Amino acid sequence: MTEEKKRIIFIIGFIIVTLVFGYAIYRVFFAPKEPVPYLDESPDYGVGEFPFAGEGEPQTPVTGPGVLPSTDTISPTQIISEQERLLAEQPTSRIVSEAVVSASVTASGNLNYYNPQNGKFYKVDAEGNIVPLSDEVFFNVQNVTWSPADDQAILEYPDGSKLYYNFATNEQATIPKHWEEFSFSKNGSRIASKSIGLSPENRWLVVANPDGKNVKFVEPLGDNADKVNVDFSPNGQIVGTSMTGASQGADRQEVLFVGQNGENFRSTMVEGRGLVTHWSPTGNKLLYSVYSASSQYKPELWIVNASPQTIGTGRKSLKINTWANKCTFENERFIYCGVPVSLDPGAGLEPSIADAIQDRIYKIDLQTGAQIEIPTPELYTIDSIQFDTKNRRLFFTDKIRSGIFNVQL
């Protein structure tokens, strides 16, 4: 190659390199910047409020198994007052030491329960005194469904027999054996149940007086009885929920709300399987837990509006890994929950996995998401938990230890 050609190639290369560097300097220092999107285009959820879940795909919880978000990341409006924290630091007492079946708080503030060792029913009054509800002995009662209003209950026996008993009047009546899953209305005047006949066409969701009289056939169950949950709402308008809605995929279900008079209520979507529900005191909200792939098949708490006019709105995840039946409402805003200190993936598929796992008790603000631990001298494995609104007491039973425990708030 001649010297002339080399010189020409060198000049062309120099020009190309100069142009490249010049363009790079222009882009970095002199080119106009792209405008940043205006922040108000994002949804405004308000200070300390959850974003609504909407109808989109479920999100993976940001907390680990049974681990709650730190209050370090919560705004001041979310933090429960220090005064409430101090009030919560009360010793936990064991008010009943014997074995207990079906403990339940009534509207009067008493805690009713059955002692399977001696076959008698008792109540714990506001002063903590244990008083027999009746001199009658009821041997081998397997399960008890209490009225939330007064001292009446449906007793179930291992052979399938059912008995209605009013402890205030000693009135009793035999309930049909083929009735299953009982739920009292808030005022105790009606019960809902499944009437399971031998053939599918004779299976119904029914409503009746507590003694089994004045029966009303609400909805046919057919082959779907196992998909219906009998659960009287506190406002009395809904008697159960049904998982018979349209198929939504592996990790999504449509929940139907069943009224007493064939009402065409709206449905709501739940992001998972294994639905466990718990009504708020007014029936305007529904707390529930489900498991899904996004939660590693651990139970996760959600809250949704559930009055007939608002069903399905305001749905949001609480990002807490526990079951709804480990929770109790103080009022429409606050709940108390037993939250396992750890949960293995798949615990939602087999809840008995958590039977030996200890729980911490938290007070949770449904409006802001704030959570604060209720200090106890030791950890318990919560079986059932209830709040006594009248006397501001928290009662719970333990899966391992017998008796009833009390925290005065």
C-alpha cells in the first residue's frame, strides 16, 4: 500500500472517531432531557392507607413467614398510640385450667364453654368467676354452636344427634340428624344450616328457629354442599358464602354471597384457595385468608367490604401470614390475630402443620396497616381467640395447653 493511500485511510478514521466522541459529548452535556412524568398521574391512596387490590394479579407478600412489617417504615399516622401499648402490657392469666370445648363470648360479656371432663356447661362472668350454666350433665358433647346473643346453643354428639338447649329456660328440642354446620343470627332468633338429604335434590341451605321449627328452604345445594360455608352475617342479610362462582384459574376464585330471600348480591374475587372467613361486628366487612403461589401457599389475610351495597369493594391484602380463624375483631377498624412465628411453604394446604408452632398476638389497624404486638409472658399456639367488647378482654384457647387464657386490655 502506498503512502498516499495510508494517509487517506488515517484521515477518514480520524474523522469518524471525532464524530463519535462529539456526539457522545452532546448527548451527555447538551441534549434536552426527557420530561419526568407528573406525580399526580399516580393513584392517590392517602397517607398511611393501603392501595386497593383491584382485580389484578396477586402480589408476593413482602414479609417472611409470620413476620410483620417494621413500624420504622410506617408513617406517624399509622402507629398505635404509646398509651395503648402500655395498656396492652398486662399479664396473661389462665382463668380456666380444665379442658374446654367451644368457648364463646356472648353479648352480655360472659364467656360460655363446655367442660368435657364432667359434662357440664359454665360461664366466666365479668369478675372472672366461673359459674355453672345448668345443673344438667351432657356427656360426650363433641361440638357446640353458641348464640352470640344469649345462653342458647346447638349441641352435637358423636353419633350425629343434635340437641337445641336454652340454658336460661331449660327448653330443649331435638334437631334433625341430617342437619349440619350451624350458625346463629346475631340476635339469636334464627339459625342457618345445611339439610343434607340422601339424594342431591334433597340437599338445601335452610333457615329455621333455633329449636328447628319454622323451616325456610333458602337455596338448593345439590352436589355442591362442600363448596358452601354456612355463616350468618351480623346484619342478618347474608346466611352463607359459596365457592360455586365462575372458574377463574388455579389461584383465583369467585365467591358468591347467599341471602335469605334469593337476593342477587354482587360477588367478590379472592386471590387463592382454602378460604376461611370472619365477619366484622356490623357485617360491613369480611376478613378472610387464602393461600396461593404468590404467598408460597401460606395463608394470607385479606379484608373486603361485604355489606350488600358494597360487596367486593375495598379489597386489600394485609400482608400477614395467618388464618382468619386465628383473628377476632375489636371493632370495624381493629383486629387481634395470632400470627405464627414461622410457617413453612405449603402450610395453607395443611393447616395442622401449624398446630405446634407458637404464635405472637398482634393488634392490627385495618385502616392504616399498623401492627403492634400484645406482649405476653410466654408464647402460645392460638386455637381460638375472641374479644369481649363489653369488658375489653381478650380470651384465647391454646392447641397444646388446656384451659382458657385472658388478657385484660
